[in-house]
Amino acid sequence: MKVPDDIAVIGFDDQFIAQIVEPALTTIHQPIQKIGEFTMQAMVQLLRSQTISNKREVFELPLSLIVRESS
């Protein structure tokens, strides 16, 4: 089977290698930096016996589709 002629392939996490393989891999990008920041904020709040503020923002971060050649 040939990609993308016969089958579409999609990855997750938008690793650098997705850009350099042939065909370039369509992937889901997630905001790693923000995930780490919000996780640390939540952990500190829990360690201080506080409730987690703004739960929606902590657990609902935007993902984006990076379309490349594999789809």
C-alpha cells in the first residue's frame, strides 16, 4: 500500500521527525509547554491544600491538526 494514495496515516504529538520522513506525516499538535505549566499549577495548588482553580482551562487545551503529505 502507498501513503497517501491507498491509505492515509496520521500521527500524534507533532514530533520533529514527522516533518522529515517521506511522505511528511500529518499529525496532531498538542501544546506541551502549556500542559506542563497547568499541571504544575494544579500540583502546587493541591500540595497547598487548595482547590484547583479554573479546571476548564487546566483540562481543556486546544489541539490542532497539522496537515502534511500523509493524508
